Amino acid sequence: MLNKTHTKYIQTLHHKKFRDENGVFIAEGPKVVLELLDSREFVCLQLFAVEEWLISNAKTLQQYSGTEIFTVKDFELEKISLLTTANNVLAIFKKKEQRRPAQLKEKITLVLDTIQDPGNLGTIIRTADWFGVENIICSPACADMYNPKVVQSTMGSLARVNIFYTNLQEWLQENETIKKYAAALEGKNIKTLKDTREAIIIIGNEGKGISDAVMSTVDEKITIPKTGEAESLNAAVATGIILAAFS
């Protein structure tokens, strides 16, 4: 049974303040939970799941002896889930220490300037994983990588892409030898950048774009050519198109 203490504790972790205080985050659903477990990037502290799921994954779970496992009923899972429909399992993982990227040479690196929508951030992380991008550098004002909506949107890619939060202007100046491209409404056509193997690509805020401070460090503006009448693209969609152009 899920007791009131567990229920209250898990519900507090829906909020960044309590995730930060406890150094943990929530993941939900079989795919996300199993991906994070298999990665060994995050330590799973507690796992709450319906009996059927625990039985079908018993062999896998035997590998994680340090994890407290609780059998819960469907209605109990509903109480602690943020999903519209609770999905068999919820786990609490320990956050990992931030890791400053050590090597950017011969790599594509993403920089996100105040991407505030959790769904966008999660989708960008998942897209970066698809294209083999190892590092994403975020401004402090970006959405929290451990926001439950971000974790769900990544579908496990959170374990494979290194996310590092820092002052962007300072970090970009430290890496001045690598060419920096800023996604903008006007600039060089991204179609000309195919097979570029080393670059820092900067994606701006959903409404305001890239800040002046960050833009001052940029070597070149790039743009996605359009044929329709839309004023702009969703940040996550634009990221996917740009990364595809660099591939």
C-alpha cells in the first residue's frame, strides 16, 4: 500500500523547489523508467508500480538491488501521477552532478537561450539524441531539465545527452575558437551548411529570440527558408530542422 507520507512526498516533487532540496526527480511510464534504469546514469531510489508490471519486469529489476520497490494499486498510482492517465510505474531518481563539457572539437553542440516551455526542452533533448548531439548548454532561465514534463518528453534521452546550465555569454566567450551559429529569421540559408562537423548552434527563446548579450558572441546568423506565411517556427521544430541540415 502507498501510505500518506509517500503520497505527500511524491506530490511535492512535482515542484522544482522540492526537487532541488531533495536532489531527486520523478520519471513515469515503462519506457522512460526502464531507459533511465538501463542507462546507469541515474540512481533509482524508489519505484512504485502495479503488480502486473513488477511481475513482467522482475528479472530486470533484480539488477537494481538498492532500489526500494513498492507494489501499488491503479488508484494509488493515479494519486501521485502527473500524467492524464497513470501508466503502470513511477520512479524517483537521484539527480546527477552537472558535468561541464570537456571536448567540443569536431562536434555539434546546442546552446539554448531561455527555452522556457518544458515540452520544448524535452523535445529538443530527444531530437539532439537522435542526431548524436552529446551536449546541450542551457541558460539559467531555461526550463528545469528535471521538470516532469521535460523528463517525459525526452523519452529516456535525458540519460544520453549531457545538459549543462551556465551563464551563456561567459561560456560562449570561453569557447571562442568554435564557430557559433545563431538561429534567426534572417541569415545564411541552412541548406549551405550540410556536412558541417563542428559548430555551436544557438536557439533562442520561444517569443523573444536570442538575447543581445548572447548574440554579441555569434559568428553568423542562420535561417530556415520559408515558403508559407507563418511568422515563426516552434523552437523544438526549428532545432530539428537545423540539426538535420547539419547532418
